[in-house]
Amino acid sequence: MNRAESALTRGERSTVFALVGAGHFMSHLYILSLPPLFALIKSDLNVSYAALGLLVTAFHVATGLSQVPAGFAVDKFGARGTLIFGMLLSAICMGAVGVVDTYVLMIVLTVGAGIGNSVFHPADYAILASTVDQRHVGKAFSFHLLAGNLGFAAAPVLMVTLAAWFDWRVAMMIVGAAGVSIGICMLAFGRNLRVAVAPTSSSPADDDDTRSRSLLSPALLAMLGFFVLIALASSGIQTFSVTVLNKVYGVSLESANTALTVFLAAGFVGVATGGFLADRLRQPVIVVNFSMVTCAVALALVSAMSLPFAVLLLAMAIGGGAIGLMRPARDMMVNAIAPPGTTGKAFGFMGTGLSMGGAIAPVAFGWMIDVGAAHYVLGICAVLVLASVVTATAVHRMGGLTRQALPDAAE
């Protein structure tokens, strides 16, 4: 049991979970808050859909570029202050989108919201890794992932409902105010949103240099490669599987969307169970590699032939569930290989990998469809997923992630 865990009561840990989960929920809600309102914003501001899409791109680019600096801020200045700053910045900026009247100011605000959004993964994971008994860290990471997924699921319905009741501007102001409220709760009740202090070297300058170089360790670089590969495959599936199933295999748009929905819903179930499995086995690489091989086989089957609809749904459910099952174990691997005092930077580094993959995949796979190579898209996604097994195995070997080497060894 780590120091932070032993110092907290059960009620205090529940408060930490509630605040971290609420913040991650709002983070994902903000990511998808604008797209459901595009038609209304277009009519109000008389801008193109391309311009509206640039708002989302600006948000993601700002988040991607800010993740590693946010990780440094977590490790240097503390997780609590960094998390509260990001929560308030993203909430105020998103709420202000409903107030401004010019497109240029909306771009500025979405960039600000993206910067604020960059703090959640490095701060949240650092807090959870330090607060939770390491025997249960997989379940804690699973809870964190589920909170974010709920934010994604709630965004379309919530934003459209609020806009119907009021208008799109009031809808943005309401979700902005909700985020500010959570930030205030973090200020009032978040004294335990902290990270256990790691031992430092005799020279602060040497210590900072060691922590900076630790991001370039072979194990963390291999883990970054894993994140990029999975982000490429996941983004390709989420963005273009409906198009591919319709154009290549003759699946109706309605049925293709159903297949994607099944893939995403199964991922939710996989995340919910993945943490328990990873904690039980205490060998996250086994969970990761089993999940990735299973997902690759399912995607290869979908890519190889036209399947009966029931079989297609089963294959998509298996693939999506496997992706979800992997995610808590993946995060356990990052936590295990991050040197003491660098958890925030390590997860910020991995977040950059997710952003890289998410930015490259839509353009690359979209180009393939444009040039008539749509039938290769899902097969390439399967290859990317299978290639991630190589990187995960490399991380396991270079990071020394034996069962005995995991963080609960001293207990």
C-alpha cells in the first residue's frame, strides 16, 4: 500500500474518485460539445462547415501540443493545482463560446479550451496512481476511462436537448458553468488530489535532467509507439468503418452505423471489465496482447469477406470489446514503467501519441478511400493492431514488467 493510500480514509478516496471522474467526464463532454450544434452555429454565424470543423481541429491540436508540458507541470508544480487550472480554463473557454459573436474569437476560445483539456490525463493518472492501492489500480484506471466514455455518450443528447430548450449559446454557457462548478468543488474538497512525493537526487538540476531524459527511455518510446498504433487503428475504424462497410461490402448505411455502435458499446463493456482482469492477473502485457490479437483477428475477418449481418455484428462486438479490455492494462503498463516523479509526464507523453494517431488516421484513410483503396482500410487497421503486440512485448521486456516487478511487490 502506498503512502497516499495509507493516509486517506475510504471517504476521502471516494471524494478523489468523484472529483477526478467528474473532471474527466466534462473533458470528454467538451470534446464533443460543438459538433451536435454545427447546424445551429452555421445558421447563426453564417460560416462554412469547413470552418466549423476547424474549431474541433484547433481544440485537438492545442490539446496534443500541450499534453507533455501539462505532464511537466503536474510533476513540477503538483497535480491538484494543474488539474484545477485546466478544469477552469476549459470550462470558462467553452462557456464563453456561447457569448462571443465572431468566428475568430471562437477559434481563440477553442484553442484555450484545448490547452485546458490537456491536463486531465497526466493529472488524473498521477493522482490515481498515487492514491489507489496498487493492487486495485487497474480498476481505478477502468473507472477513469468509463467516466470519459460517459462524457462522450452524453454529449450529443445533452447538447441537442439544451439547444432545443433554449438555444445553442445558452447550451454552451450551461455546460461551461457546470465545468466551473466542478472546478470550484475541486478547490473546496480536493485537498487530497495530490501525488506522493518521490525521492529526489542531491542536485535539483540533475534530478530535472534525469526526469526529462526518462521520457526518451526505450520502454517509454516503445509504449509511445503502442499508443500511436492503437490510435491509428481506432481512429480509422471510428471514422471510416461505416463508409467502408457500405461502399465495399454493400452494407446499408443504417446497418453499418449499427455495426459501429456495437463496436463502441462493446468497448465500453470491455473497459468496465478490463481493470478487474488486469488487477487479477497482475500481468498487464498478457491482457494487452491477448486483446490485440483477438481484435486483429476480428477485424481481419470483417475485412476479408462480406459477412452475414449477425456475424458482422458479432465480429465488431469482439473487436470493440477487445480494444476496451486492453485499455486499463495498457495504462497499468505506463504507470509501471514511469520512473518515480514522472507519472504526469509519462501519461502526457502517451496522450501526445494518441493525438498523433488521431490526427494522421482520418487524412490517410480518407485518401485511401478517395483513390479507390477502401477495401484495404479495415485490413490495415487489423495489421496496425497486430503490430501493437510487438511494441507491447518490447515494453514488457525493456521495462522489466514481471509479476514481481509490479508496484505491489513491497506489500
